[in-house]
Amino acid sequence: MFGGIQYQILKKLSPAGPGHMDGSAYAGKSKAQVLIGQRFIDQFQGKTVIDFGCGEGHEAIELVRLGAGRVIGVDIREEILAVARRNAQDAGVGGICEFTSRPDTKADVIVSLDAFEHFADPAEILRIMASVLQPNGEVIAVFGPTWYHPYGGHLFSVFPWAHLLFTEKALIRWRSDFKSDGATRFSEVSGGLNQMTISRFERVVAASPFEVGELEAVPIRKLTSFHNSLTREFTTASVRCRLVKRRN
């Protein structure tokens, strides 16, 4: 009964889904440049870069334009890779920007943008990354919002922290009113949602072939004054980090 009440509240608040997180924040800007930062971009000029979790290839194409020598976009969804290949051809970078589910070249740099909160098995992803990275290579990962961010539930965040206040069952039922993919869990929605927190990410890395070279919890601009090591899970806009292979 309680779940039914929550569903009715969600339906009343947002009958057709939320309108936030539509990518408009990057309108007229280079998403890759904004997320990665120029300091990291300068480090892979002319190098082979893997864009891990490339989606439709927009950021991979940007990485070519930002100076990467070769970019390999990696995704598990073949229908998405087909779109990415067309986008690269249309952008005139098809010769140096390729897309595959199984890279056969080791990269100097692996870039992962807005993906670690979506991977079904982030520990396995890190193992795969280690296998396709040069010994002295590095991973530049930027992701968010993480789970305790006001909108960490992505589509499920009807209002700030709604995904923490409502049950998964009620939220999934509400979503099924306008999405027809049959998802019954957060992890089953398109793109996946693994409820990644900053602390969980640090634990996953600690158990992986990598170690943290740098990690920055970028604060939500309006909450900067409240951002510290105790509040970071709730006041961080995104996580930006550099991972290097662990030295045994």
C-alpha cells in the first residue's frame, strides 16, 4: 500500500518524466574539454586514446579534435557503435576515430566520461581497462552525479534526493508509465544505474589493478561552502580522477 501511495505522488509530481539532465548544460561547449580539463587533455596530444563507454561517439570525435592521434571508442551495444561510426564519418574523422566492442590495440590513455555510475560490474571494467592499457598508461575517468548527489538518481530524481526518499519499486512503476523497456530494477534501465558512490568507487579501485594518482571531488557550485570530506557524498557534482597501474 505504501508503495502505491508513493507511486501516486510521483505520478502527480511528474506524469511524463523529469525534464532535467538533458545535456543542455553543455550546449555550445566541448563536453570532453569541460569534464576532463585542459591539463589532462594536454597530456595525450598525439597519443592513442580509448574512449571507454563511448556511446554514440560524440566525445570520441571531440577527443580527435582536441589533439588525440587516434581514438578508439568502445561500447558493448553494437547498434550504438553503428551510430558512432556514422557520426565519425559525417564529422570527417572516420580515418582516425574507430569504434568497436573489442579493442585490439593498447592505448596510451583511456578516457571514461559519465560512465562509472552506469557500468553493471565496475570492477570487471577496471580489469578490462588494465588489459588494454600500456604499462605506463593512465585512465582519466570523470563521472557523476554519484548516488547521493541531489540528482544522483538521474531520471529517477523527480526532485532533489527523490531517489533516496522513494522506494525502487515505486520509482520503477512510475517510470514504466512512459518507458516500455520492461526494466524492474535501477540496474536494468537503459544505460544501467549502479548506485555508485564516491566511497564505493574508491573501494573498487583499491581492489583493482589500478591505484589512484589523483582524485578530485568537484563540488556542486551552490554547495561549495558546505563541501568537505564529511559532506562530499551529498555535495559533489562530479568525480574527476587519474588512475595508474599498480606497481607490484
